[in-house]
Amino acid sequence: MSSPFSSINWADIFRMEVGLGVTIVTKDGRVAYSNESARSLFGVTPAKLGTYRHLSAVFHPEFVRERMAWIEQVIEDGKPLRARHIYNGHQMVSTFYPISDGGELLRSMDATKQDDASVNANENQPAPIDESSPVDESSAGDESNSGDESGGAQYVLILSRRDPLDSTEDIETVTSQYVDLGCLSALSNRELEIFILLGHGKSVPEVAKMLHRSPRTVERHKTEIGRKLGYSTLAEIARAVGHLGLTYDHLQLERFHALAKDAKGVEDETQE
């Protein structure tokens, strides 16, 4: 059966879309493919995000739960979904597309990698594994991996990018209920609140009035923010907040480290 993906020249798309993260996930949450840009965006090494490894082996449980809900919605509705989220201190957008021809698309990815390898003479770059390849023992014999005779979606294609421009494409958009602040996790909740308010153009006296604190207290917090992040002026704070897309609404979201600690390789703790 022909597929809309069969007419797409993926090699040309990826050459034009530098930094575009491409991931293919099975309907039960296992990674069938991820390109180098996707692993870089999400800070995961190839060894940690191996083919057909479940998302729960790499990411925080709430991160996985939220994305599995999006994957389920996309597959059930048969329509794409755009998700806005802050990951490791960066504003990101991930767009989920339902696909039923996972094997065909994976083979297209494989061909793209081989073409790139021949151009770059990089014989050490691993090729992705298509859906006919063996999976780990925990999923062996799972008939859901072999495709759906009814033609329903069995995979989700996820395209991710940082600092995205607003799109006019008519796709339902959701916002993550969690925020991964990256280096900003060093800030306490009060410091983050002041950081955001100052970044949106509020002066120290204005912030003090809004928070029912003295200007001296706010100035002390501002000094501590500068010590932790290296931002010493209001202009620097404004640029950082604008770049990250942080708003006051983000203060209501649960803070977490999206990568599991063993996958990240470091042990960080968010200050309360």
C-alpha cells in the first residue's frame, strides 16, 4: 500500500532542517529510531537511548506518562499534536504525527543515514534498525510490533526543535504541565519568581511591591541570582528570560529533571 511518506525525500529535509530532532516511537513507548540531533536536544547518549528501549528507562516517570498520553491521543485520533515544553532550560516544541508504515519510514531513515555516511566517509556511524530487526527480550513475541493489518497507526513520528518560531500550521497545541529548568534549577522558587518578574521588565521596587517584600530583600535575591547564573544586570536577565520563553505561568508548573539521574550521569537536586 502506498504511503504519503514514500514520496518524501528525507535526506533533503534533514539537510535543510539543521538541528531537527527526529524520533520514532512505538505505540507502547519504545524508541524505534532517533537521530543524532534528537539525542543531542534531549541530552541522551546513543547507548542510553538504544533502539527499542522504552522511554521509561531514560526519562522521569512523569515525563514518560505525559508523553505516552500524547502518543495515545495522536494514535487514537489519527491527527498530529504539537507540544510546547521547556526542557533543560530551553524552550522546545515537539510535534507528534501518527504513522502506520513504520517499517517503510525506518528503511527511509536507514537509506538517508547511508547516503550521509557515504558523503561524509563516516563508516562508524550506526544505522537505525527497522521494524523487522530483533527487539529486546521483554518485547519479544509482542504482536503489536509487527504492524496493524487494519492500517491503524502503530508508530508516532516526533519532530523536535529548540527556540521554535510560531507556526500557522493548523495543529492542536498543548503545553507540558512540567518544566525542566536545566541550570535554572539552581534557583529557589522565590529566586525564580523574581528572575521572571525582572526579566519581564519589572523594576526592583515594582517586584518588591508585588511580592510584599522590601526592595532590599529583592535586591539581595537579585544578587544571589547573579551569583548562581552569572547574570548581573537587568538587561542580561531580560535576555535570558526572553530566550527561554519563561512566563509567570511557569511558576505554577511542577519542576523536575526530565532525564533519569542514571541516564544524565550526574546527580542534581532542585532547590525548594
